[in-house]
Amino acid sequence: MRFKQGQSFLFLLIACFMITCALILFQDGPAGSVPTSGPDPDPATDDSLSLYISADKQVITYPEDLNPGDFIIVEASPVPAQAEVEFDFDFPGTVSNHYRVGNLLYALIGVRYEADPGNYDITIRSRNPGSVNMTFETTVSLEEKDFQTSRFSMPARVTEGWTAERLAEDREKIKEARSTSKAHPLWTGSFVLPVEGRVTSEYGAIRYINNNPPRRHSGIDIAEDTGTPVAATNSGIIRLADNLLSGGKTVIIDHGIGLSSTYMHLDSIAVEEGQSVEPGEIIGTLGMTGYATGPHLHWEVNLGDTPINPDQLLENDLLWIAPAYVEQKLSALK
């Protein structure tokens, strides 16, 4: 009798253990994923680093519900450190610098707002010198999205004295700033809203200005009083702090792997190029310099030269990607 009771108790313990393991494996992230989301691993212990070692070939994309203008997080494994990696996809967009943590490879793909809804293939080719080449394939689905439409006028005095040469110079400054990026993520934790206020123009909005052909809005306009402090949306390096014709007083922050944030029409700038900033650090004050008729912040987020929806950053999606110190810890163990 005691033996049977002991057997029952043992079976109960085993069942509880299996249920607990299942809950831990599947409570975060999609099925089959390495649980890299959630709290950052403890860099002081080697056990936490086992999360970033995967022997099974897999490719995961996130989030599942995608719209034009979103970014896609891609995780593929195993990808050896020495492998050359190539991305291929059949929709308009830009891929970030890829970033390795252990044998997991991460990248961001920014989908342009003019992309048509439908199913699209993403292919990742890993060429490994002296080893087997690998191909990862997956399909993503873009849903249809309705973008805001607006019409307004700009007085001619706003552009008085502007020249094509100066505008071209400004475009080159912006291009260089957005293409100068660290190879690993610089962000830490959640992204924050640069300023609280009234959204006057949404990301991707179709705008008719002075009855000219429509133009797409590449960021979010947030209206507030002149002089309101503007904060860095996350940590990074200041790549541009200058007074431009169209953007007015402008700051661009590099967040690593090709991701940047832009702050335009500032009344004042409180940072310098090359300076490191932390999330929430004040970088300037809100204003109406440049191509603006009222005080507001134009907040733009880019992956390379592709503007993506800033709202997605505030949803903590980028916490999926392991912070840089994990890769540094793994490298030290090799």
C-alpha cells in the first residue's frame, strides 16, 4: 500500500514538473522561439547565456500582425560568427545591420509605407567558409492600412531665401547621419515618447500642401508650447545637431544597427554631435523653426533611409533583441 502511495506521489511530482516546464517555455514569444524577450539576463552568470545557444535550424519573425510602415524583427539560428549573411525580400523596405548573440542572428526589416498588402517571402542565406551553407525561408503577411489624409496651406514667406543647393546639402547631412551607426544595439530597455502633446499629423499621412501633388508624412507631429523640453526616445549617440532649412533645428540620434530617431523644428538644441545620451535625457526644446507654421515636434524614426512607424517602438517590441552586453559576455567565454 505504501509503495503504491509512493508511486502516485512520484507520478504527481513528474506531472507538475512537466507542466511547469511547458509554461516557462511558451509563456513568452511564439512557439519554437528561443525565449529572448522579457527581463535582461544576468551578465554575471553563465547560465543565462544558454538562452542564446540554439542547435536547431529556425527562423522567426515578429510581430505576426504587420502593416505597411512597420518593422519586422527577424531571428535566425544557428548562424556561425564567421558566416556571410544575405537578406532577400520582395517588398519595398530596408534591412538593418545584422547583429549576432551567440549563434542567433538578429536583424530589423523596415517595411515602407507604400508597400501593398499581401504575402511576401523573406530569405536569409548564410555562407559559411569551410562549412555548410544554410538558407532560411519564411513568409510574412502585410495587412491593409488606412492612412490619414489632410490638406493645408503654407505661406510663401516660410521658404523665402531657400536654394536648391542648400536643400541638397541638408539632405546629405541627414543621409550621412542616418548611415553612421554602431554595429550593435545602443538602446536599453523601453523607448519613451519624446514629448507629451496633441498629435496633429500621423505617421504615413497623405498630405496635400498648397494644392501640390500629395506627399507622405515620414514621422509624427506633436504640438505643444514653444520651449517644452524634448527628450531622447532612448540611449544612443548624437549624429546630427544642426540648423537645417526645412527641418529647422534638428537632432538625429543613432540607436545602433542602423536604427535612428530624428527631432525637427526645435527651438533650441542642448546636445552636441558625438555625445552619448540616455533614455529621457533632454536634447532640446520644442519650437517652430524651419518648415513649420506652429510650434510642434516632428519625431521620425528611420531604419537606414526608410521611415518606420514610431508608435511601434513604444510597444517594447525591440526588447526582443538581446542587449549588447550579452554578446560581449559570450565573446569573453570563447
